[in-house]
Amino acid sequence: MVNLEQYHKVRNQTLLLCEHLSSEDCQLQSMPDASPAKWHLAHTTWFFEAFLLNELPGYRPFSLDFQYLFNSYYNSLGERHPRHQRGLLSRPNLTEILQYRSHVDAAIADYTERKIAINFQLLELGLHHEQQHQELLLTDIKHALSCNPLYPKYAPPVDGASPGVMPHQWLKMEAGLFEFGSAGGSFCFDNETPLHRGYLHNFAIANRSVTNEEYLQFIQDGGYQRPELWLSDGWYVKESQQWQAPMYWIANDTGWESFTLHGRLPINPHEPVCHISYYEADAYARWAGGRLPTEFEWEHAARSGVHAGNFLESGQYHPAVQVMHNFFGDIWEWTSSAYSAYPGYQPLPGAVGEYNGKFMCNQFVLRGGSCLTPSSHIRPTYRNFFHPDKRWQMTGIRLVKNL
Amino acid sequence: MVNLEQYHKVRNQTLLLCEHLSSEDCQLQSMPDASPAKWHLAHTTWFFEAFLLNELPGYRPFSLDFQYLFNSYYNSLGERHPRHQRGLLSRPNLTEILQYRSHVDAAIADYTERKIAINFQLLELGLHHEQQHQELLLTDIKHALSCNPLYPKYAPPVDGASPGVMPHQWLKMEAGLFEFGSAGGSFCFDNETPLHRGYLHNFAIANRSVTNEEYLQFIQDGGYQRPELWLSDGWYVKESQQWQAPMYWIANDTGWESFTLHGRLPINPHEPVCHISYYEADAYARWAGGRLPTEFEWEHAARSGVHAGNFLESGQYHPAVQVMHNFFGDIWEWTSSAYSAYPGYQPLPGAVGEYNGKFMCNQFVLRGGSCLTPSSHIRPTYRNFFHPDKRWQMTGIRLVKNL
Amino acid sequence: MVNLEQYHKVRNQTLLLCEHLSSEDCQLQSMPDASPAKWHLAHTTWFFEAFLLNELPGYRPFSLDFQYLFNSYYNSLGERHPRHQRGLLSRPNLTEILQYRSHVDAAIADYTERKIAINFQLLELGLHHEQQHQELLLTDIKHALSCNPLYPKYAPPVDGASPGVMPHQWLKMEAGLFEFGSAGGSFCFDNETPLHRGYLHNFAIANRSVTNEEYLQFIQDGGYQRPELWLSDGWYVKESQQWQAPMYWIANDTGWESFTLHGRLPINPHEPVCHISYYEADAYARWAGGRLPTEFEWEHAARSGVHAGNFLESGQYHPAVQVMHNFFGDIWEWTSSAYSAYPGYQPLPGAVGEYNGKFMCNQFVLRGGSCLTPSSHIRPTYRNFFHPDKRWQMTGIRLVKNL
Amino acid sequence: MVNLEQYHKVRNQTLLLCEHLSSEDCQLQSMPDASPAKWHLAHTTWFFEAFLLNELPGYRPFSLDFQYLFNSYYNSLGERHPRHQRGLLSRPNLTEILQYRSHVDAAIADYTERKIAINFQLLELGLHHEQQHQELLLTDIKHALSCNPLYPKYAPPVDGASPGVMPHQWLKMEAGLFEFGSAGGSFCFDNETPLHRGYLHNFAIANRSVTNEEYLQFIQDGGYQRPELWLSDGWYVKESQQWQAPMYWIANDTGWESFTLHGRLPINPHEPVCHISYYEADAYARWAGGRLPTEFEWEHAARSGVHAGNFLESGQYHPAVQVMHNFFGDIWEWTSSAYSAYPGYQPLPGAVGEYNGKFMCNQFVLRGGSCLTPSSHIRPTYRNFFHPDKRWQMTGIRLVKNL
């Protein structure tokens, strides 16, 4: 069960991420998919207020306006401010949002200390929710800063010699009837339940994700010009968006650089390729003679992996070169599984039931967490999901092949 | 193996469908998703020419221009005329297209009679391809005629007393490891292969599809105004398209009529509801306390059903009241399965490999065939697929529930 | 005053123009700005029915549906079929539309012979209206056929040696207070009234319009790449539409051809340049060190010109090389005058008041008529008008300069 | 000739306007037509640097990046940051922009004191340019704040009893040949030149602009539902934008309020109506039996008026009730004149030639200045211009009628 110390630790991490940002930076919304850092600060706070504190005796909300302004998508909780206009809320200002955070944190502490029954399940959900927004805050500010022709840095670069990458190997997996999803005992989202059976055929999975060097071969082999490698919808998107390379890659005279949260940097050939869409991941896999794993293949293989990799806490906000057989951190890995309900799935009751279930359409499951994911937030059964054309998340590729 | 008689029978069916249409009708393209009847006549002919005849010694193409004009989406066969501009091809005119059909039919007959090796697999594929386009020709002309405020009839209505509908029952299915997909021995598309194992949990499936009367209760209960019933993407589409009822339904003073290929008719409460999107099917199921079947649940249940229902050959181009436990005809049934590759799936080699595989993204599987499907075209393993917002096909609902 | 013989002559001209077209050709609508030939045939007929015959005792309309289907933009006469869906009306078919024409022609003849008072002003307006649609029918079918990759011909080319073009000369005009607009005595549209005074400064006007050869020099001098030559709105349109040359020009290995109503033909350097937008005309004039005339400068100069040039009746549906000092025929000439009301302007009373007045915004005046204009339709005071980005009309350039 | 004191006075006024704004407010860009306050602060400074200081010996630019970032639309001065992304420039921050202003102000002062030849014509142009941006800064922040559902105030309201409005009267004007444009002797923009002759017919002009009360009668008489009152383009825009009233009007239970720079306030019936498009002004005039003046009629009448009205300096950022026969201040008045070149017009040489001339298309002239215009900025020959669908400026109506 989560305790107050853990609560403050997670809440404080969000503030730490904003120390690199001015109030003007925190105001930016560069596309409808992204939100201002200020909005993330407020919305994560709103979550505790709307789902927990408003139910408690004697709680006085910080502001009735905020109930409307900082609801993201919970229809059951009433009308909302339009998503694409979040960047127009100069008022309340950043100072007021920080006061809002303090107000809610104090209330949580107060009720806890007074031993008034808090719904600890929702408190824990709120902290995992906040961790999800820590990652989004970073991917969103990265997108916003990338729109500035000065290419400003979010944070100073992390030095260190770049190690050599592991050689690629195939890990063989035997067919069989296995169990998938959360077995309970620790926190999970409702979309990881129930534990259920499924059958896997023989397959082999790569020991690491695809590198920039490998992806460059795909580009140089005309990968972006060969329709036979692409899904029909993917080819259409690629053509209309004029993709030539992963998002944030910038052509220079001699090759490619990329924009990172540490500024404009040369491409490191040994790092995992990231910021690619499902369509690119799928085309790459076809070109390479493999395919993407199903989420069940991934989960089955990952259960035997170590929980290592580059996570949010390192301060290196960019994927690192992989040096051991791990399935976690650095980049989210696209699976070929459309995001859908497990057999017997039931959403949580009430408004939090809108958290996951209503998105089970047109998205693909990603697994494993990234360099922007808090280390304590990820697990083998964790299901992330995005539309297949999205590229602003830290998304990459791990290959499988049939046996 | 397909023979020449079958070839002529299928080819002739397409011409029969056009007997209700003038050359001006055959010119219409009312949206990018639909094609003119004239284009369907030409494209199905092109298929035999492009994949079969062009490979044969001594074959002289009817027109080199047609190779370009009537390719649908085969990138491997070169550039194509833009899809949304098919309705602008007044030339070649209908007479020339019919001559094109005769030319190709004569060539097929000639080679067959001269016993020059034809690829009979591709010939059979071409006939199934043509049957698919027979259905599309009807759904497309229905859409085009619906844009005419005079609501013209495609064909005269079919008289007959409307029987009462069967009472709804649940058919129980036991959990287990089963086989899915085509076992070979007769024609199937590549997306039905390979035969493979999968695990099903306990479930129950309805003995018939949802009726207009049942769907009207959903409407009257505010189904189109309650976001908690809808997928997030679905609610957005519904709002922006301002859906209030199935496609082709027209509000009148006392209730609803609908536009059919037999003109504007009252809603028959006992007929299966049709022309609904995946989003509406999913919302209805949630409202009704059930869910949509997976394609595997559907296939497993349908293997025990009879091959009955209303098909294209009846001349009643509208779903009929269901009077027995059957899974075929009348309406395509949305499943909750995203269209994707079976384990070990391999597309056909060459350009026909583009037939199915490149669409395995963002679409949902439909099963069972409709009143516009030729009877000989459907089977339990058949996988149709459309994007979840599409409504111009004959699409409806069969419910399942967990046990 | 117009008589029955003139009526039949104009009406018959429209039918003659359709003799080159099949019923499928007549169905085409290739953009919202354009209408199907069938619709032009019906709408011009509707005009006589709606404004004249419906007022007469004992007249029986051909079809009540047509009142709705073939209204173009007269709000006062009720609801209308959406403009962009005119191409979806396969029914009524062409035969029925021709019957509609005969019905209305017979009624007009009958009332005239029975000496029942017809509103002859409206009859004359109806004939000028029909002549306008003769030109539109041709520009619209040209656009539709241009969308066909086979580049079909509308009519066979007209042979004949191409003469040399006149050398360019400036005609000097003295400043003064002059009268503009129609002085009455013969037909004019309401927008040519009232006769009114205006002051002109000294200027000089070219003796002929700009040729393809001259326009090619603008292209070769980087005219399409130099923003300083363009209006701000024009540059934006040019960039987003990717214009590189006049509409219908097609680059080949050695230079340019163009698509014409006589098929794909080489550019004749001596012919007037046509199918250019106001923005291109304005940019060319700036590049050439001149400017476009105001409509008053044009009218003043044209009053002294001869009524010669290539008109509709010649059967050469393309501008001809200019061989004398004339201001009429071949191409419409863009003026720098925004289309607006003359001082004291009053629209006609009733629904025909919507003919001109409500378009006096965002359009520019064109003068002089084109090779698609009936010869009897044009006069020095005639004001045509189009939005500045439109190119599918026969539009070109005549230069003026300050003195 | 402008002097240093005047320079500092104008420059300081811009800073005063920003005292009501936080750095977050200054970041907002709520639509492509509008710019952030921070951008206005920088761009007006850039103008002095780009056109004046960069030419002077020894000047060191504050930042080379700013040359690119803060160019608005001068193609001759190189590439520019995309207009619609001005709101994404969190860096440079507000403090740096203020330093940029100080740097440029110090340089201007320094060169002046050292009597190094400054181009005083460009300095004066720069100050008038800055005054234009003072008005835009306010209209743009008004739009941005209006997107905040909290309806925040820009500045505290100005108290004071509201006087009664003058009765409406017609001022008669005689026909004749008159001179228009600037006669020289004091500052004007190039678009006010050259002085030239033009002929006016008899007309009468209203002694004041149309009030809210009068405009409400138009609304209540179905003005927004009667197409016969509207230009065709205007009706289309109104329908697609769903206009029911002037911009910023908010329906409440008993009638209308409006959002102002002083917050949400009741409609004062006697104040001039403002925030209406050209289309609404034109429809109102038609409904009222009058018309809009040409810019020449307006200029002729205004030469005899007093230079009074509510201007920027009052601190009342809203139109005031008109209490005398004046033509200036409170609201810009739409004229029926399309914005175009005067006979013999020549743009200024060099990049400043892009200031006005390239916008002479698709816009209408407005005259008289508004409550947001600095008093010293307006004069009878001043030509403002906007596209006819724009409503975020302080735009209203003065009627004329024919005699």
C-alpha cells in the first residue's frame, strides 16, 4: 500500500522536472496532442482533488473554476475546457498552479495524519497517473522546444563515453498455452486484467532493440520510397507528412543530427532508434525480414528479462546504448497488437472507468517503458498505447521472427 | 477447380446488376470510398488481364491506357489513376467498357479451349474478386442514389408478407483450445491462412442479429447522447458527423423511414439493423449489457450454423427478417477483432500479395456476408474488414456475453 | 426587343455545343465551381420557367422537382440542391432534360403566338443568361476533360496557318471627366447602370493583349519565384497551389504544351496567354513595368475599338493570334477594379435582383469577352467578374502604364 | 520632423500597455491573425534595427537570431519565422525582449546625440509602425483573453456616467470634382499618395456611427436569418461561422453582454456597435435602407469634422457614447471601397515598399481610428484595411445614402 512518503516523492519529481522551465516555457502547447507543462502540473493535482478529496468530509476545493479547467477527458465529471486550447490559459498563472499543488498536497497529508479514511487505491492510481504525466510533460516540452528555430536545450547534456552495442541475437521461445496479464498482489491498471490464458506459437525475439545504424540502412536502401514495404494507411500518412526519417532528425551536409532534450546532437549509431511511428516500425520489420511481436509474445519473453535500462531518474533524457539483455527502459517498443480488452475485462466502476477502456480502438500496444518513464512505474504486464501515426513519444522497435 | 461455365456465370451476374442502371448512373462516384459502376465493370476485367492474360503468349491487351486507368491499388503494377477521380472518366464510355469485358472473356475462353495453361488459381481468385465487387457495386450505387433528393429506386421492391422474428436466445459455448482459419481443400483468401490454434474462454452468442426494434430502444434511451456508452474515437466521429441514427435513416413526422435500393421505405422493426459503424455497434452492445464477439468466437460458433439467409441472388437487396438460427447473409456482423495477420501469415507472392496484407491496420473484421453477397462467396472462415467509422456497407450487430 | 426567332437561335446554340458530348460527358462535375453540361441545359431552361412561365395563366410546370434541382443561387425562390453535388444527379437523365427544354420552348412559343403578355425584358435577360452559360458549359467541360489522363478532345481542331502577331504599341489617352456604364437603348445587366461620371488621369493602353511568348519570358525570368512581384495573397495562393505556369500548361521534355478543347497542343507563342489568375496577371504587369487597367480606363479605351476578335461562333474554342487593334473576343482581360456597385446602383426588383448585386465583393472585373463568348453577347460596358484565384475561365492580360 | 523626445514617448507607451500583462499573458497567440504581446514588443524594435540601425556605421545587432525571428512579412529581408508559430517562442523570454528594446533605444539615442545621420523619415515611419502595433497588441490580447473561460480583465473598468447619444442626422454633401489623399507637409503612409482628383455624386452621411441599440433592432428583425440582406460571400461565412451577433457578444438569460478589455460587461445601448465584419456592416446598411460610404465620400466629409473621440490615451479601451459630430476615434468605420492603389501610386523604394502595396487585394478600407488608436496617429487621409470577414478589430458602421 502506498504511503505519504511515496506520495511526496512522486509529487516532488514532477516539480523537479519543471526546474528547467520558465513560466513562459510552461505555457507552451505546440499541438493538440500535447499539453503545456503548467497544465500537467494542474491536471495531476486535479486528479487527486476530483477523485479523492472532493469525496472527503470538510474538504474545500482550491477553486471551482479549476474543476472545469483541468479535467482531461472524464465525461462523467462534466464539461471540459477544449483540449487544443490548453495553451491559451495564461491565467491562472504558474504561481497559482503551484499554490494549488501545495493546497492539495497539504490536504492529502492532513487527512492521512488525521487517519480519515482515504481511498488508498485511488491514491495509488493518482500517483501512477502522475508518473504517466511526468513522461508526457517531457515529450510535450520536447515537441514545443523543437518548434523554436533556436533549438533550445531543456537540460544540459549528460557526458560519458558511449559503449559499444551488444551484437544482435535471437532468443527462441517455445509454443504453448500461457497466462497473460496481472496476477494481482501489486498495483496495475484495469487494462492489465484479468489474468487470462492464451496460446503462443513458436517464435524468436531479438535480444535488443533496433539501433540507429540499423535503421539508417533501411533509409539508405530506399525504405521510405518503397510502397511494398508499407501498410496502405502508413504509406498514405508517410506521403502526406513527407517523412524521410524519424521525427526530430535533421539533415545536415554530411548526414543526420537529431533534436533532443539536451539540444541538437549528432546521431549515435549504437543507440536505439526512436521517435518512429508504428507504420515505420512495421515497414522496417518487413524490410529486415522479421515482424513486430504481439504484445503477448513480448510479455512472455520479458518475464524472463532483467528490470534494467535507462529511466527517467538518470537525467539522461535520451535512449542509451543497450549493453545487456533487457526489455525495459530507453524506448517503448511497438507491438503488432491492436489495443483491446482482455477476455472478461471490466473497467473500474465510476468515472475512473474512463481511464483506459474507452480508448480500446485504433491504437497499438507498446511495451517496456522508455528513458522518460520513472523506473518504479513499469512492469512486464504494463500496456501503453498510441495511434499508429504518432511519433512524439519515445517509440522504437524490437524484432521477432517465426520459427 | 473453377471451370469456364462458372467463369461466365459470375461474369454475367455483374452485367445483370447493371441492367437497372443507365450510362449516367454508371458514371456516378459520390465519395472517395465508392467507385462508379462503370469502374467496377472495368476493374474486375482488368484484374484478369493484369494478372492472367498479360502473362500468356500472344495476348493483345484491349488498351494500354486501361492498364493505368483501372488498377485499383497495386503499387507493384505501376502508377494508378487517383481513386477520388474515378467518377470523372466519362471516356472510355460504357459501351467501350462492355467491349473490354467481351474482349477479355473471349480471350479467357479461347485460351481455355485451346488448353493453353491458364493459372487457374488466379482465375478463381479473379472470380472471388469480382464477387466482392458485385457487392461494392451495389453499396456504392446505393450511396450515389441516396445523394439524389428524388430518392430514385435502383430496383423494384420485392413483395411478400413479413414474417415475425425469432425470439432472442443465447447459445452457450465452452472454453477450449480450437483451430481457426482455412483448412484448405477449397478456395480461400490468403488472410484466412494458416490454420492455427487459439484459446477461447466460455461465452454465449445470440441466435440472431439485433433488430431495428431493438436498436430503436437504444436510440430512444438516449444512446446517441450518452458518452459513457461510446469509445472515445467513436464519440468524436459521432459528434462531428452528427449521427442520430443508422445511415440512410430519414426522420419523418411519426418516426423513421430508410432509403433502400428499393426506394424510400418504412422501417421494418423485425429486420436486422444495418448501415451502422463499428462505433455504433460497440455502443449498442455496451448499452445492451453485452459485447461484440471476437472474430474467433464468431467463427467457432458459426461452424455449427446452417448456410442460410438472404443473399444477392434473391433480388431483395435489403436484409430480411431472420427466421432460423443462421450466421450468414442479410448483414455483415462487426467483430471486436482488429484486422491483423494470423500467426505465420504469408501474403501471396507477387502483386496479388497486395490484395489483403497491406490493409492489416486500423480496420475491424466483419463476418458472415450480407444480402448483397453472392451465396457462393461466403464461408465460416471469410474475413471482411472495414474502418470503424464506415457505414455504407450492410453492417449490423450480433451480441455475445461472458459466462 | 427580342423576338421568337432570336429566342430559338440562342436556345439552339446551347444544344449545338452539346453535340460533341455523350450523356456520360454531360454528367461530369469536376469541381464545385463547375457544373455538369446537363445541369447547364436544365438550369437555363429553369430560368425561363421560374421567372416567366410560372407567372403566366395556365402554365403547367414540367416537374415540381426541377424547381428545386435547377435553381442556382436564388434564395428568394426557395431551397436549392447543393452546388457541389450537381454531378450526382444521374436522374433526371439527359433525355428528360432535353424534353424539359422542349416543353419550355413550346410554352414560350405558344404564349408568344397567342399574344399573351410575356415579360419581354425577362425573356431577353433569360437569353443573355443562357449565353453566359454557353461559355460556362465550355469552360466547365474543359476542366472536366482535363482531369481525364487520356486528354480527350471536346471538338476537332480548326486548321489554318497561324498569322504573325501585331507589334506591341501604346495607345495614349488624355485625362478628363467621362461617362461610364450603359446609356440605355439596348440590353444591359443591372450592374452596368446607372450611367455615371468619373475622372480619368492620363494613361496609355496596349494595342493588344500579352502573348504566350511574352509570358514565357516572365516565367524564364523567375516570375513564379520572386515574391517582390506578387501581391501577398497571390504569393500565398501560388505557393499552396504550386503554380509554375498558366493553368492547363503541361511541361514536356523541350518546353510546354497545353490542354485545349481541341486536345493537347503545342503552345503557339503568338496567341494571347490565357487561363491565368488575377494574381498572375498582376505579377506579370509589375514585372513588365506596367499595370492592369481599371475597368474605367478599359471601357474608355474600348469605346473607340472595333468589335472584332475570335468568338464562340467560329468553332475555334481557343484564343486566336491578334491581328488588329481590337478589345473584344479571344480572352477576358483582368482589370484592377474590384467588382462593386456604380454610384446610385439599384438591383432589379424581385428575385432577379440576386443576379448580380450580391456578388459585389472579393471579385475583380474582367472586360471584353473571349473566344467562348457569343459575339452578340458582348459590349464595351459589359462587366464580367471572378475571384482573383480563379483560372479555369479564358482570362488574360492587357497592360496599361501611367503617363 | 520627429525628435528623440517623441521617440521615447511612443516607445514608452508600448511598455505601459504591457504593465497589465504577465510574462505568460505576453506569450499567448490565440489565432494566426494575432501575435503575442512579446512578439509585438520585439517586432517593433526589430523594425528600427532592420531598417535604420543596421545601415549605420559601428552598430552591433543585439542578436543575429532576432533578425530572423522578428521579421513580420518583409520578403526582401530574408526568411521569416512562420506567423502562426509566434506563440511557441518561449525563448527569448520577456526579460531578454525588454533588454533588446533598451539596446535599440540606447543606440537610437546615441547616434542622434552624436549627430550621426539617421534616416529621420524611417524613424518617423518606425514610430507610426509602433503605434499601429500598439492597437494590434490590444486587439490581439483581447482575443487571447476571450479564449479563457474565466474571462479575465486586461485592465480595470473606467467609471463614469454614460451620457445620452446624439440623435441621428444626415449631413448633405454636394457633387463635384475633389482632391483626395495626402497633400504632403506632414507624415503619411505611401498608400495615401499621390494627391489625386476624383468625382463625387450627391450623397448624405450620418452624423454619428450606428449604436448597439440600432444594431439590436437589426438582430431582432431577423437580420442574421435573411439572405436577401447579405452579400453572397458574407452569407456563406456567416453560416459556416454561425454568427448570431457581433464578436464577443455573449447571450445571457435576458439578452446580451459582451467581453471587453475591462471584463464581461452589459451592452450599453448608446455606444457604437463594434467587432463586426464588413459583411455584417454591409447587411446592416442594406436593412437600414442606406449603404456604406466609399472611402472618398468618407474622407471628403471627415475633412470638415473635428478631431475628437475616444482614443488610446484615455485608458477606456472600449468605444464611448458619441456626443458630438466627429469622425474620429471609438471605432474604425468600414467603407465600401476595396483597398487599392491611388492613380499614380508608387511604393517606397526598398524593403519598406512591402509595407502597404502588396496587400492591395481582397481587403476593404476602414477610416477614422478607434478607441485603441493613439490620438496622434490618425488623420482624415489615413487608410486602414482588413479582409471583410475579420471581426477582432474595433470595427463599426457609419451610414450614407444617395440623394
